[in-house]
Amino acid sequence: MKSLNQIVLDQTDILKAVEYLRQGELVAFSTETVYGLGADASNEAAINKLYVTKGRPDKHPVIVHLADIEQINNWCRDIPDYALAIANRFWPGPLTLIAKKKAHVSMNITGGQDTVGIRIPAHPIAQALLKTFGGGIAAPSANKYGRVSSTCAEHVKEEFGDEVKMILDGGKCLIGIESTIVDVTGTSPRILRPGFISEGDLLDVIGNGLLKNISEDCNSTARIRVPGSDKSHYAPRTPVLLLDKSSFNSFFEQNTSGQYTYAVLALNKCVYNNCNIKEYIEIQNDPRLYANILYANLRQLDKAGADYIVIEEPQNEPEWAAINDRLRRAAAK
Ligand code: TXA
Ligand code: MG
């Protein structure tokens, strides 16, 4: 497995990947958030293959990845000034904007909606691929529908085996959770999926008062469907119990019968003497580090084959918002 400082851009691999994309094949590639499963966004047959391979329902839209900001006008229309300010500040980077789509953009990638998701990733492999390809690459996270995202090439192999023509291995993803998604179709931006770029980061660019939080809109008629906000998502196969600090601490005192086995993700040393623990991971109380290895940890816990994965819930603070969002969905039925 490569680490980021070992990455050598191999132009032969990039050219081979571009050739596959032009032939309508799927290519997985690293980004700074998670690995993407890419297809030519202008090729209907390739998009169909992407949905079938991922096992994704056809009403769930995918993000179009581009090399640079100049290209967004080929895909979107009526982009408000505040959105351009956000784009100029955070692209290339871990941000996706949902904007009104141009007429030629296929309904197959927008889930039948009049909007398209656009992202300009910063990772050198993604950048090289996109620049050489020239067009848009539709890429959901490289995992089977509803499951845990991939943050290294090994994960992609575990998910898809030979179903994917090629994996451009850029080492472990630096951020480790998916991009922040912001709806910019209205007069003010709305966060649809929290991520590394926080609400505070957006406010620094657009000023107070303009940002709408998704929760505000939850009970009103939402302008946009966001299937990735399905209650259950990012889910290991093993059922997940997400417990706040005090429930987590008492859980192991109360469940000593030996009836069930557990795989544990703890923030603090926990005492589980009389319990049947098949895997135990303790992680530092640091949101960046936690995000960076979250999916690798969920995969490791899943592999333990325990009856339950038990996770100590991080504190309810803004810097943990994106992680808590993923953990809650992983634990949802
Ligand atoms: O970091 C990321 O965003 C990664 C990397 C590969 O770029 N991609 C990713 O894609 O997480 P995916 O498909 O797993 O999640 C994208 C989310 C989905 O929840 C989808 O519903 C939403 O973006 N989305 C995409 N286009 C949309 C649109 N036009 N309207 C509303 N939601 C959209
Ligand atoms: Mg995904």
C-alpha cells in the first residue's frame, strides 16, 4: 500500500485509465476524501454500468468530477455569486456543489432532477486523470450501495474485485470522509452533507446570516432529494450500537452473560473484563485523525465477525459533526 509521499504519477497508468473511460469502462481512483468509482459522465452506457456495478438505485444522483473551475459552466447554469465565492475558496478540495444543470447533462446522473453535483478534487492522481481525460467523470464513492466507503486501494478491491477495470492507487486518503455537499440552487447555501469543510469555514467566506442548515429545511418541502442522506448508510454488515459516553461505559458491566460477542471502537480506555470482545480499537479524541481512519476501522471491526459493533459516540461538537453524521447512519437500521 502506498503512502502519499510515495506516490509517483505514472503517466502510462493515467493514459491507460483514460483509454478505459473512453471505452465506457469503470476506473476507480483516489481523491483526498475517499476513492471514487469513475465513469465517463457523457456516456449513457458507462453510467448504466456504474449504477449496476455499485448496486445503486437509479434515482440516486452521482457527482460529476472536473479538473478545474473553468469547466463548471459546461455543466451548470445560474450559479449565484456566493457559490462562486465558495468554489473559488475551496476548489480544488473536499467540496461538492449542487447547482442547476445545463440541458445536455443526462438525467441518468442527476437522478431525474434539474440539478447536478460538481466536485473538483485536489488529489494529484484525480487531478492528472481529470486533466488528461478532459471531460467530466461521474464518480460515487467506490463501495457497494449503502456500505462503508473505501479509503485505500485494498478497500476498493474488497468491494469490487474484477468488476472494475483499473484502480489508480494514490495511497490512503488524507481526509477519509466524503466531501461537504452544499446546495447552491437557492438564494442562500444549504449544507446537505457535513464534511471536512465545516459550516464555520463556509461562513468565513459568505458572512453570517446567509447559510441555511439542512435541519431547517427538514420539515419543509425540501428543494432537493439527497439520497445519500438515507437514514442507513455507510453501514458495516455487523449491526452497530452507537452509545454515548456513559451508556458505553456501563454497557460492558451490564452485558457479561457471554451470550453475544462484540467488536469495540472506544475513545477512552474501557473496562470490558467479563465480556466476549473479538476486536478492540481505541482511538485518540481527535476528529481529523478519527475521520482519517474511520472507514478502515469500521471495516476491521466488521471483519471480526462479532454479533455487534459497539461504538463510543464522540461529543456533540461542531468539529465532530461530519463524523457523528456517518456514525449515526452506520448505526441506523
Ligand atoms: O467525497 C466525495 O464526495 C466522494 C468522492 C469520490 O468525490 N464521492 C461521493 O459520492 O461521496 P457518493 O455518490 O457516494 O455521494 C454523493 C452524494 C449522494 O448522497 C448523492 O445523493 C448526492 O451526493 N448528490 C449527487 N448529485 C446530486 C444532486 N444533483 N442533487 C442532490 N444530491 C446529489
Ligand atoms: Mg457514497
